[in-house]
Amino acid sequence: MKKIMLGVCCLSVIAIVGGCKQENQNVTHSEGEVTEVSKNSEGSMTETTVSQKKELSLTTEEMEKWVREVLVFSDRWNDDYVISTAINQTDDMLYSQVGKPQTGSDYVFRINSVGELEAKIGNMNYDFKTVSTTYLVMDVSKEELIKVFGEEIEPPTIAEDKINSFDEAVAYVLDNEALWNQSDYKVQGHREDEMATKLHSNEIGENYSVSILIDKPIYPQLEKGSLSFVVYKDGRIDQQIRPTGVDFAVLLDPSGGKEKTMVNYSEIERYD
């Protein structure tokens, strides 16, 4: 009996040390389950099934289709939009940037660690919020989406006459709040001092600098929140979009210029 047991033990040791060659194969099912099939040299088969949420392994095309569906559902889709998708090397999440060509991002989407689609306005200092939990299913209400994307864009208010004072410039900016590049804030007033109310002039035209105070910073490096605009006497409004002080986007141009066009104010000659 001892000899037989010793023989069995030896066989076990040989199997462990020498090892039986295994062939592993993963089979992904449409519902998101992954089955690992292992086959050793003796022909024994082992199957292990692991649940994997589909949303965590989307292709670029699938991600962009999901993003587009959310924007269509929330009445934010624009036929001029271009979607750019890539994996962020910092957090290893899949991101989509949405905007018109050469104008920066109007919206940023990502898939979080649990497979939910999140979004926020542009590249500002706002938290991502969930806009859909299941692929191509609109399971977040429009009321909740408004908190993410802001109110539906209204037709702009165009100045009937020239902007002739700083107060008129401030009122004009506030009347066109729907065009601003930010959301999820409360207006706290505006900056008003001798420098702020001064009429400026550059190669585009005479203008006022309007700084709207809000209840939260839009950039991490700033302690207080404010939005900066340049309002021209002909009704054009430019908004600062980066904390550089020189990068602006054209929000409204009654003369027929292209809205959302990027403007670098360091390249514009000033006359004052």
C-alpha cells in the first residue's frame, strides 16, 4: 500500500513540476460576458465565465455613436460638430471631445470606471456628471441633462443700435447669457471700476471689457470666479476661453462673422 501511495505522490509532483501544457482561449459574448476556456495536454477542458460590462470595452465608433445619441436626445447636437475620441493616458479612460472644427470643445464626454457615460461643458473646471448609464439608452431625464449642458440655446439678442456705454455693454452680455461657454453657475454681479468702465479701442473697433462675477472659479488656479468678455460698439461679443488672457472665442458677430471663431488678442493691435 505504501508503494502505491508513493507512486501516486510522485505522479502528482511530476504533474506540478513538469506541468501540463495548457491552451487558453477567451470567448466574448454579445451580452458582455467573457468565457476563458483552458485545455491541457491531456485534453481536459476548464471554462471560467467572468461578467464584463459592455460599456467598458466600447470601440471608438461605438463611443461616438453613444455621445451623439445623448446630444440629440438633449437637443444639443449640431450638424457641424466633429467628435474626436481617444484614451486618456492619465486615467486610462475613453474620452470624446465634441465641437466645431478649429473652435475648441463645446462638450467633453468620458466613460467612467463603472461603464457610465459622463459629460461636462468644454474644458472648464466643472465636475463630470452622468448622462447615460447604459449604452444607447437614454436613462437620464432631460431635466437632469439641463444641469449638465445648461438651458437650451435661445436665439441671440442682437443690438438694435450701437452699444454706447459700459452699462449697456453689461446688459447686452447678460441678455446673451445663453451663448456663454459655461454653465452650472450663478451670476453674482459684475466688476465696475474706472479701468473696467473705460472705452477701449483696437483694430477691430471700440469696445468695453466686461467681467461677470460668478459663484465658482472656472479654472483650478483661480480662487474667484469670473467670466471675461469684450463687447464692441457694433454688438460683437468675444469671450475669454482660457486663463491666458489672450484666447477668446467670438460668441456673437452681427456683421456676419463666424461665431465660435478663435481669436488671439495678443495678435490684435490696440490703440489705447
